[in-house]
Amino acid sequence: MYSILAVDDEKANLAVLNQILSAEYSVYMAKSGAQALQLIGKNKPDLILLDILMPEMDGFEVLTKLKEDPSTKKIPVICITGLDSEDDEEKGLRLGAADYIKKPFKPALVKARIFTQMEIVRQMRTIERLGLMDALTDIPNRRSFDDRLEMEWRRATREKTWLSFLMMDLDNFKHYNDTYGHPQGDTLLKAVAKIFSAKAQRPADLPARLGGEEFGVLLPDTGLEAALLIAESIRADVEDLQVPTADGSEMTAVTISIGVVSTVPGDNDLVKDFICSADKHLYAAKTTGRNRICTEAVKRS
């Protein structure tokens, strides 16, 4: 049975969450941010429900500490709030929250949002168990990406939410390999893959190696503006990256081109068209000078 840690300074809220979830999950409870961090250190839950407004240490501070710790950064966190503030919601998502639940609790909605995150947890564990990670870069491979994309496409279609995808290709990588050799090329690929993983902060975000020097980052519940910010951050970090040669005699560098697509898929839309659109934008980035981002957003009613 999967475990959930519910963190709220109000006993009544904890009681409601326990009543809603205890039949399907093992539910643990904490009344403060400090107590939550202590419990997480002993028994890492599969999911955390975190109240934002708490005395002494608020939910944002707890979330920041969780995402800074390598041992807890991948635990999905759903923020709980009684406020109807887009700024607070945006701040939580920017800090790495997977989703938001608003008070008063609606049992069906609470269960649905938790089910979605648990599906992602299950899938990531399946990926680890079945060896669906790229052996060189230690991020998910193409098969993992395709499986997740199908799942997120169905969810975005059903819930009418945004889905974004960054298709990325290292510029002039063949020349890099010819100049420095394939072992150095492998070192470079591993270095840039770490950048992609660092930028995919939420548990649902998926960086993947699609093949060769081509990579992707899948961003559920993410519109164009946010996707472009992540793409630009990746582009800039790759441009600034310095990778030493094996003997340390030279520092090497590379740039990256990125095609970005964002959509709210309709019932008759096809996932293959979504990928083709990203590939078209990547091609445009390549042919108009490289080291840049090209995009087009498509929204369905």
C-alpha cells in the first residue's frame, strides 16, 4: 500500500484527509513543518500533502527544504491552500510542487489528484525496475518517454489541461565527436543530461534521451510561457557549460537548439502531430542559426 504524509496545523483538516484516503493508502500525519521533516527523514512517504499556511515554518519553506535534499527531492508534493491566489499557486509550482488542492476538500477531487500522482510514482518505479533508463546518461530512454507521453496526453485530453514538450538537439555534435573522439562525446552527453534533469523539477516533468544527441523534456500542466522559460534556462546553461577533456588540457563547449510545443489537446487531436510539431520547430531552430528556441502554441477549446 502506498503511503501519504498529510501536513496541516489544523486537526480537523487532518481528520478529513484521513477519512478520505485511509481506505486506499497508509496515511501519516504531521501538525507542523518541523514535525513533517522529522517524519520524512525516518520514513519517506510516496506522496506529501502539504498545507501552505502554517505557523513558524510555512509550506513554502518545507517544500524548499524537500527539493534541496537529494534524498527527498523526487517525492511528489501536493500543496494545500485555503486561499484563492494564483501567485501562491505559481510560487508553489515554481518551487517544485506537483499540484494544488484547495480547501474545503472535495473528496472526489482529492482522490483524483492523488491518483494521478501515484500513477506517476508507479510508472517511475516500473522504469527503474525494467531498466528503462538510458545507460549512458542515467535519464529515461525513448521507450520510457513514449509510455509517459501517452499517459499524459490522455490525462491532458480528459482534464483539458496544458501539455508542453521541449525537443532538443545538440548543435554540430558530429563535429564535436570527430574533433575530440567518441569517449569525450559521451562525457558531454552525460553533462548536458544533468542540466535537463535539474530543470525538470516536478515529479511529473520527464527528461529523456530520445536517441543520439537528441533529448526531450515533457512538461505536464505547463503552458507555453512557463515552457519557454525552462527552455531558455536550458539553452543558457548548455551554452555556459564547460566540459574538460580527459587529460584536462582543454575545455570544450557546445550549444543546443530547442523546439517547443504547447497545447491543450482536443478529443480528435493526435499525439504524433504534437511530436511532429515539436520536430518542425526544432528544425527551424537548426536552420535559422542554431543555439536558439523556436515555438508555436496551439490551444483547443
